[in-house]
Amino acid sequence: MFRFDLLKKDGNARLGKIYTKRGEIETPVFMPVGTQGTVKAITKDQLLSTKPQIILGNTYHLYLRPGIEVLKHFGGLHRFMNWQMPILTDSGGFQVFSLAKEKNKEGKHKAEVILTDKGVKFKSHLDGSWHFFTPELVVEIQEIIGSDIMMPLDVCPPYPVSHTTAKDAVIKTIKWLERSKKAKKNQEQALFGIVQGSTYEDLRRESAVMTTDLEMDGYSIGGLSVGEPAEYMYAMTEIVVEILPENKPRYLMGVGTPENIIESVDRGVDMFDCVMPTRNARNGTLFTHYGRLNIKAAKYKFSDEPIDPECDCYTCKNFSRGYIRHLYNAEEITGMILGTIHNLRYYNKLMEDIRKAIKENRFKELKKEFYEKYSKNR
């Protein structure tokens, strides 16, 4: 049921199409993050108005809440949340390790992690209960969730990290991928491999070669956008995409800003996800063709302009900056909703423009125009 067709290239930028049981996905594509079975601060119909093609869910969070028995009862996540389009699920590996570093109000770590060759033992950040993820269990959970694209359990080290620790993450990740592939039962679901290696060129090459040798349905580049300078992310991405096969989709996990997306498309990446448009919207930072703006700023108090005069979203068609600013400063939930609609539409429209430019052999021109506008930061 899963297939990827590379339709066109403009330099390294790629125009493609992913075929899944639940529909086609034109690439390059941005995937809104719906961690817990919902994209935050937005209803299904509002989300659909931003024209997404696929959303992302998270195995770690869905496993803890609502739990696998609930998802089994409802026949999977699609039926549970009444979503008919494709879903990609992250394995939850990143959350297992990242949440262990966060602290609660009392200054104690929210979770604990014990890494072994068999898998990872961790404490829930919700109630402190112990759980154990193996590659096999994570695949089983995602088959219950019923996502169209699954990620295997991997080890995602932080930045900075020693070469020794990064290499151990690479070895564990590839061994776990082998086990994940053997555990997979549902042929309608795709399983990607994840390339690790932190910012070490030799490890990135080694991981990319070993991962592609397993002939997965697609390939993810993990362990980036975790605090390293952007130039390191771009350098590692270039190294990896040179090794990845052309006939499979390439997914740069957790990325990112509009600039990150433009630069990564220019390096041959097809798929992106990030909490940035939704999280920033809830905090009052909105994206426009002319850069980001803090809608809470006093200078917008009397502005009757839309957030972005070039945007076709519901928010920009109906409300002024002055009104949106008022909602945020009054702490009205409607402000967050309208901001989220706008930011997601901005991201999805950016991807539409990128695909159109690649099709017309003018991606470099679009990239130049993007930076000329975006730097104005009105």
C-alpha cells in the first residue's frame, strides 16, 4: 500500500508523491504535530482549513494516555479522533530521553531512564510509574494505533555528546531497527529507518549506510534540531542525503523554522514536522511572509492590517492585528486558536509554494525571494 514516486528534481530539491492506504501526500510536506491525538488549540475542521496532508502522533504519549486498551477499543487512532487522512507516528524514543531531562516545579526530574541493549526502561512523566519499551513493543503499539507510517525505537542523544556515546546510539539504533523490521506484521503500514550520529561525520555516514542496507520504506534523519547550530544540522543533512536512496522519502525529524525547511529542501529532504507553528502561536509569535511578529506588541494596538496580507487563512481574511493582539493580551483562548490557524496555514502554504517552484524549475528563485521578504520582519 505504501509507495513513493520521485516526480522531479530542481537541483537537489525534490518533488514527489507518497501513496498510502488513506491517501496521497505531495512532497515536500510539513506534518502538523498532533502528539496526543489532537493538534493543540485547533479543531478538526479548523485544521482541515489549513490544508494539511498528514499529521503526526506520538507513541510515547498515546501509550501512556489514553492507553493501548482504549485505542484497541476504538479500532485505532484514526477512528478515535475521527481523522481520515494519513498519520505518521514517532516511536516515542525522543520523548523518553528528552522528558527525563525536564524538571517539575519542585526541581525534580519528571522521569527517569535506564538504557539497555534490550530496550529502554523509563518512568512516566505523568505518574512516575515504570515502563519498558522494546523495539518489538513499540512496533506493536503503533500497529494498534494504526498509523500509516511508523518510526522504530531509536536512541536520540542530546547535543553536545561525546563520540563514544553517539556511536553507542548508532549501534543500538541499527540493532533495534533490525528487530523492529522483524516484528512488523501489518503490511499496510510503512516502517522508516532512522539515521543517528549526532554531529560526527563518520558516524552519520556509518549510520546511513547500515540503515539503507536494511531497505526500509523510507528514511528519517534523527538527532538533529536538538540544540546544535543550524550549520551543523545542514552539514549532517547533506552527508546523509548523499547516501540515502533517491527512490525513498527522506524525513528530517523535528525540523523546524521556515528557514530550516527552505534550506533542507534545498539539500534533498522531503518531509518535516515541528511543534513550532502551534507552540509559537499559543505564545503569540506568528509567522508571516515578512518574518515573525510578536502580536502582543504595543505597535499593533491600532493596526487594522491582517497578520499577513499575503495569507489566505480564515484568521487573515476576517480579523485585524489589533483585534488578535487584544485577544492575546486579554488571555482569550480564541486568540490562540486564530493564531494556530494562521501559523499552520502559513507553513502549509509555504510547502505548496515550494512544490510549485520545484515543478516550474525555479526553486532557487523562490529561496532568494523568501529571504528577501523574510528579512524585512515588518
